[in-house]
Amino acid sequence: MSWWRRGVIYEIYPRSFQDSDGDGVGDLPGITSRLPYLRSLGVDAIWLTPIYCSPQRDFGYDVSDHTDVDPLYGSLHDFDALVAAAHAQQLRVILDYVPNHTSDQHPWFREHPDWYYWRDAPNNWRAAFGGSAWERVGDRYYLHTYLREQPDLNWRNPAVREAMLDVVRFWIDRGVDGFRVDATRQLLKDPEFRDNPVNPDWDGVNEYESLIPVHSADLDEVHDVVAAIRQLIGDRLMVAEVYAPIERLVRYYGKNGNGAQLPFNFHLLTTPWDAEKIAALVERYEAALPEGAWPNWVLGNHDRPRIASRVGAAQARVAAMLLLTLRGTPTLYYGDEIGMTDVPVQRHDPAGRDPERTPMQWTAEGGFTTGDPWLPYGDRAVNVADEPPILRLHRALIALRREFAETDYRTLHAGDGILAYARGNDIAVALNLTGEPRPLPIRGELLLSTHLDGGAERLRAHEGVVLRI
Ligand code: GLC
Ligand code: MG
């Protein structure tokens, strides 16, 4: 049985997890020193967002050397030490793999211009962070799906494929247990660069959504690239970043093991916090999964507002129970286990994602660095050392879910702010998504409440329970 079916993945944003040298930026030795905490939390794997050499315009997603560690974070030696220490504690290490683009400072961009997309004239494609996706240099333009400092690689060029697949080989040889593949659906573009059609439903907010990216993302042939990457990754874990409607998302599972084992399911990030809507989402997703495919769920990441800010501190415990009791591998974003919230700060990230990337709150003083943290702390009254109830709840949920991780899912009730479902024949979960008490729609023996103490006659405000039925 594959570890990742029963396991919990924990996302670490290395800049913000633990600093070891006082420069105010988290680093690999810092992460290594915190592995015992992760072990005690009960997670099975850590996913590190990019640690490679980078000018840090997009904080590591602009890679300038794929096979070395940015000195900010340490060295290859520190990386090897981290992997060895993680493995010694039964923790797997998953790296971010960024195949769609490099930094404009990557030597390839100078030495191999034909590895990128150059055109005499731009088309109408938009960049994900706003503006045209084309940047002019002299009388030509290159394509960048993200920042202008992140030119897109042309995966139709065999030399690009080989060079980027070599990157996978390099890290496999260093002992990693899997990869989270960045921007997977963007890996191929229309060879004719046709204009994208206008989105008639655009809400006027995010410019990227003013067009429907039919020619710049999610092409049918992208699955050939996915298959080539998966072939190398083999039985290690391949997680794919795919923001797409469910029917399109599940195609990234591939067929006969030629897709990702876990195409990230981000739909909880955008579904309104409503019992009927969440139940409908879970059912649609479960029904769409291809034969043999294993589900997964995400409540937060380094690109989206934190769950405790979205639904509030009290409801964040219910959200944790949902994430950790649905069928499928959960990915937990660092800090969500203590209820960290978005910090109102716009200091570094051009796409405005600083609020969800602030330093981990280890102690009442902070405990992240002895220097000045690169981003300010949030409310340090919320911290690991004080073992807040939401942290104790996470520990308990992660331990309890092992009992029923692989059993099936069945909705029991969705309405009046209550979502209830069964896992297998003898476990039920009931979640009160409201701030008022509600009748409990099922009977059973209480195994765990979000409030940590007894109950289970009715559901209290913002209470979730796991019952044996
Ligand atoms: C992914 C990452 C995001 C990054 C982008 C470009 O969406 O999660 O943080 O900015 O890709 O690499
Ligand atoms: Mg440091």
C-alpha cells in the first residue's frame, strides 16, 4: 500500500518556517531542527516550495539553477542532511519541480534562446499576475505566463525536455520521495499561438480571467508531458498543481499510471462555506474520479488566503476536521495547524501573497529567528509552544484518521448548516458550519469533538464531531 494514501502532506514555505542563522529568512537547517515537531504532529511527508538558486522575484519559482540550493537556504550538504534526518524519522521529502518557466537570470535564457517562446508580435494572452504575457526585447517578444522575470520554457523542444527531465533525475538520485509539479496545466501552448477567446462571465477583477485560456493552458497534449515526467518519478509521489474544473482536473490522473497520483484538488479553497455546497462538491469530485484514482484535498497554500482568515478562528477547527476526515490525502499548510491568520502586509510579493506567508509562530516571542524576520509575525499569542486547542485537535485528528483513512465516503446530511457523512460502516462525522447550536443528525459514540471535551447530544456552535456509529 502506498504511504501517500494514508498519509498527510505538510506544506513548508522554507523562507518562513525556521531560520537557523539569524538572517531573518528560514532555511534548510532550520527545517531539519523542526522535524521532531512535525513527527509529533503526525504528518507523513513534507513538501518544500522551491529551494533552488533564484533571484527570488517569485520567491524561488523563478529558478536560476535547478540543481543547487540557494545560499539563502543553505547548501546541497544541508539538503542531504535534511533528507537523511527526515528519513530517519519516517518523514518523506517532496520537492517542488518548476518545469513551466525559469528565471530570466537562468543561463539557459542567454545561451539557448530557442528553448523559450519568441515571437515577432504578441497575441492577446494575459500573464497570471496581470498585463500581457509577452515581454518585448529589441524587436521580438518572449512569453511569460507569470512574471516577466519568468520566461516560459518550450517543452516541444526535445532539448528542453531532456534538460528538465535531468533535473528530476538529479533530485531522485539525492533521495527525494516525490515532486509537486508547478503550473502543470500550462506546460504546453497552442503551436499557432491563437488568441484566447474573451470570457463572457468575467467579473472584472482578475485580468488573467478576462480571457478563457483554451490556447495557453490545459491542452490535450499536455498529458504526454505529464506522462514523461511521471515515468521518471515512477513509484515516488507525483502531485500536480492544477487549477481546473473537476472534469478537467481528473484527467491529470492519466491512465495506467501515466499521470499524477495526486492532481491537487483545490476546490475547497473556492467553494462557499456552506453545507449543501460542500456536500455537492465532495459528491461531484468522488463521482468524477477515474477507476483506481485516489482523492486529495487542500484547504490552504502559499498562494491563497489562510483558512482561519476565510472562515474565522472558531470555524477553522471545523474546517480542520473536514480536511482530515474526508476521503483522500490532505495537504496541510504550515501554520494552519495553530490557526495562523493572514497578516496585512504588502512588502515583497508582486502578486500580493505576503499575508499568508508570514513566519511560523513557534513561541510567544516568535521563535522563528534571532534576527529581523523577512516578514512581520502575526499574532504571537497563537503559537506552537502554548499548544493551542486547534493544535491539539490536529494531533488528535491525524492520529484518529488512520483508523478510517481508506474507507469510503457517503453523505448523511447536508442542510441547515450541518454537513454529516459516514466513513465506512462505523465512523460518522458531523460538522456545524454555523455559529449556533444545532441538533445532531446522527447518533453514536463520541470519538472526538473540535471542542476537545465531551458533548454529542447536540452540536454546539462551530462544533464538529467524529462518532463511532
Ligand atoms: C504556482 C505557485 C506560485 C507561483 C507560480 C509560478 O502557482 O504555487 O506560487 O507564483 O506557480 O511559478
Ligand atoms: Mg536563515
